[in-house]
Amino acid sequence: MEGKQGEVQRLAKAPLNLNDALVSAFISLMLPGAAQICDGRRAAGFLFMLGVAMWYVLFMPVGWIVHIWNVVDAFTHRMRPR
């Protein structure tokens, strides 16, 4: 039990890694929702996938907005302390 608590404290003090956030943003740019799924947020990932695909088909400008929202979400979620 002591090992888990030490690991949690180590992760809490770990510096934020900008490279992880940039990689997540790039993955979401290439395939909307993929970074969220890789990060364990499956529901958000599948909703972004479906939402972006649906809006690209129905109305392209809104599809772009949702796609960029997806990229920003992936980036900002990775920048949060864990």
C-alpha cells in the first residue's frame, strides 16, 4: 500500500509535459476523438468522432469548429496536472 501512495505523490509532483499535450493534439487533428480514447475517455472520444463526422456531412463549417474544439480539448486535458 505504501508503494501506491508514493507513486501517487510522485505523479502529483511531476512536471507537465508539453510534448504529451502536443502529441495528443496532433492525434486528434488526424483522427478526431482518438486522443480522448487513448487517454481513457472513451465516451468523449466516440462522441467527438461521431459529432465531427456528422457535422462534416451536414454542414462543413460547423464540422471544422467541432474538429478544432476536439483538438483543443485533447491539448488542454493533457496539460492538466494528474
